[in-house]
Amino acid sequence: MKTIINITKAGICGFVCLLMVSCNSVMDTEPLDKFSENLVWGTRANADAFVYSTYRDIFTSFYIQYTQEEAWTSNNINYSGENLTRDLITRESDYGFNKFAQIRRCNLIIEKAAASTGLTENDKKELVAEGKFLRASVYFWLARRFGIVVWIDRPLTSEEEDYKLPTTPDAKTTYDYIIKDLEDAVAGMPEESLTGRGNKYAAYALLSEVCLQAAAYTGDATLYQKAIDAADAVINSGKYQLDSDYGSIFNENGRYSNEIIFGRYYDSEVTTCGNIRDLQQGVPNVKNQTLINYGGEPLFKVDMIFEAWLEFAPSHNITDQYDVIDQATGKGVSLYESSQYKANVQEAAPPSGYVKEVYVTNGKINDIIYANRDKRFYDSFVYDSCTWFNELVTTNENGNLRRSIENPENERHCTSSGYYWRKGVYTISPRVYIGLPADYHYVIFRLGKLYLNKAEALLQQGKVSEALAALNQTRTIHGQMPEATASNLDEAWKVYKRERRVEMAKEGDVYWTLMRWGKYGGPANGGAAPGGKIAELVEVPLKIDISVDRKRYKLSPITLANNHERAFDESRRYLLPIPQAQRVRNENLGQNPGY
């Protein structure tokens, strides 16, 4: 069964009763002292309350950063810019190394549950396994960023060398620890769980991804089969199915989709639009008076339907990844290879500052570039002349949600690219507004990702036909596209890379996947040597400008907040720096190359 973390008033009351006092130490070593240990660990109900609050603590802090991490790629444009994308980070930068409080909570679950005299043996087994699943979740979050970590496998006491523990010697040691935790979690967690709990299949899902990342950073090829086996354990369980309505997985219509293995859920009783970044910062702020003042049509049927605080938008680059069905052949191809594109448009030499200019020779440009696309295109983006919040949205040069609608020099709170994210945006009634109640959920693990993890591991084993069979599951069911084909490994990698970028857009996956492919090298990274430059991470994000009559469009770099400046120093960017502030406190911490 899928695992759901559902935050309601009742759930919060349960959490509050057993919250542990936070600690000020750098290693957070203070003991549990607000409630007696016998009370907390004396019954399953009390132990469960502590475990629930640990889920909240870990997954709120770690996994709900999808839009931020997507902005580390050219897929998503952050209006404030990103130092990481320009390779301006230094050893003073802190990308979240201090997670000792969360690690301590996990270790408390493992130690105190095992030692309890009030729990049954089965309760102990499940809680210890769950604690290891949670600990592995924290450490994987750290491992992808830093490689080396301070591995702590028990609640520390204040006498333990002033908490100055060393980092692991290398990434292999780190990943060995994480994989062992997940293997123990798989062995001890139940197959089914009540609302708000992890289970065996959530642990398998995490294990499949850990094995891929570990293989990339350690060179251990045996981990590919482990990744396949973990994915197959979920796929073959029969408990989860790919959802034919891809878009609904991420909005209110498929909130409890049976594709979701593990998610975090918020209830409108305790949550408002302002608490959900993908709502408050994913919807623009444009009123009818703005359209009257600056031009734009049509006026909205409901004035002030768009009154949020947009901070990010998808680039044209990511929309280009979505194939079309060729009207002449019925095959799935890229837009620019399709017969309808070649027959109806003409590319011209672009004017200065632009990278492409296209004229339509027959019909209107929208009928060419936005028709017959992979279904996930329509589920993921808001584009010119589509419907959003029951309003006709136009993004051409006279559109009601166009770029720079008020000021060409300041594009904030309206798209910088000509597109908006539809994926992950609930249709809140009556509108998205900071104080209005809102249900919401984040998808952490789902079945589609496991098919892709399996496909990637198979490609690394050179099994092209099997890999294509796995990736075609998401392509045909979610994208409703014809099956992709490839005659060799290089072609298969190109198909797979495109499929994963489309399937996993805006799910906190793309940046880490690109880093993994860069470590693989070869066809996974455009033929580069392992550990080489990653072309996708120096790709300049583009915006689209469609003419008023929709007879032409132009593409140009997004210059807002210097988003067009992209750099990647392969000698250091595969890992982030251990923050110097932490190293001053603890001289036993290591440091990654280049910092």
C-alpha cells in the first residue's frame, strides 16, 4: 500500500505531546529530557507519536526543496538567481551539512525501541527497522551533497570527545553504511502500514536510488543489480500501478494515486497557500487593472484570480524535451524533427541577442509547436492559449500573462520564460492566495521513478532492449506516446536521458541525476570522460516570445538575475563544500576537493 504522511489537526496534537527538547550543541547530544523514556518507549502508541514527529522533522527539512533544486538546472528559473549555477560557491557556503538533530532522533528510535521493556518483539523489530529507514534518508540527503559525512550510529553522550567526530574517509564508506541501513529496513519493516508510516516498499524505493548514486560515486558496478532488484521488488509486488492520468498524481485529483509509494500530505485544516511554495510562488500576480494599464487580452473572467507571488518558472529548454507524434509517420519524435514542423515553419537568421527566430508559413505557430505533444507536456506546463484556473491564458506579446507585463526590466511575479508550471499546482478554490486554506501533497517516491531507475541500471549493464522495455512503461502510459526504439547503447542513452528529464521534471531529481550521469561518463554524459563537464549544467536557459499575430516566435537567453551565466568546474562541483563554520568547530571534519 502507498505510504502517506497526512498532517491534520489530530496529527499535530499527537506530535506535540511527545516533542523532544531541541539542543544547542553542534552535534545535538543532549538526552531526551522533557518526558521520561519509560513513558515515550513504554507503549507502541507513544513510540509511534515520536516516530511520526521524526518523519515531519526529516521530510519537511530535506525533501520538500524540489523547486529550489530544479533551479540548479536549466529546467527551472529562480528569479533571485543561483550562486551554485554560476559556480560561485565557496567553503563558506552552507548547503545543509548540520543535520545532527535529525540523526539523533533516528538513533533514539533505534536504541530506545530495541531496549524497551514495554514493546513486543515485533514492535521492536518494526521500529528499529523504521529508524534505520529514516536514518538512511537523512544520510542519503547528505551523501549526495557532500560524499563524506559524520556517521553517528547511536545517541551521543556529552562525554564523547566534545562531539568532535571525524567524517567518513570517502563516499564508498558513506554509501556502505546507508545501504546496510536500508537492507536492514527492508528486512524489518512491514509490507503495509498505517497512514503516515514507511513500509518495506518505501525502503526498497530509496535503496534503488541509493545504489545508482553509490555506483556513480564509488565505481562499484555490482550495485546496478542491487538497484534493479530493489526496483523489481516494488514493481512486482502488485501493490502500485502507473497512473494513466500523469498530471493528477501531482494535484488534487490524484492526491491518493496508487502510483505514489511514499508522500507527504498537508490538510487544509492546518495549511494555507502561503505555506506551500509551489502554490504561493508558482502562480503569478496579474489583475485586470494591470491589463488595462499596460495592455493585454483577454481580461480575466474572475478579476484577481491570479494574485500570488511568482518566484520561478520553467524554461523553454525543458519544454523542448517533450516529443510530438509525427502526423506523417505516427512516430514519436522531437518537435524539430517532425513533418508538421518542417512543412509549416521557416527558420530565419535571428536578430542580435536571440538564438532562434521562426516564421510559420501555414496556420499559426501555436498549432505547430503545441499540438500533438507528449501528454506530460500539457500536464506540466501552462503555455500560450491554454486554460488555467478556468481562464484563457495567453502568453504571446499581447497576452494577459505574458513576460514583463508591467516592466521589461523587472519580470518578477510573472513568467520570465513564456511558461508557467502546471505540475504540482492545485486548483485552489476560490484562488491561490496567501491566507486561504489549502490541501497539498508532495510525491517523494512513486512507481514511475522505479521503472526509470531500473532502465538506467540496465543501460549500465549494456542491456539495451530490457532498458527500453522499462522506460517505455512511463513513456507510453504517462506520455501516451509510441514506444521509443534504439539500435545501440548510445542511442538508448539519448532516449533514456530525454525520458527521465521529462518524467521527473520538478521532482527534485534532475540535478542529482545529471551529477550521476557525469560520474558515469561515456554515453550517459555525451561521450565525456567520467567526472567530466556536464553540458546540461552549462546550458543557457531560454525564453520564448510569440508575436501578437502568432505568426512567429523568437528564443533568447533569460538574463534576469544573471540566469544566463552558467559555469561548471568539474574539478570540484561533483560535491559541495563542508561549510567552514562547521570545520572551525570540529577540526576532525574533512573537506571536499576544490574548497
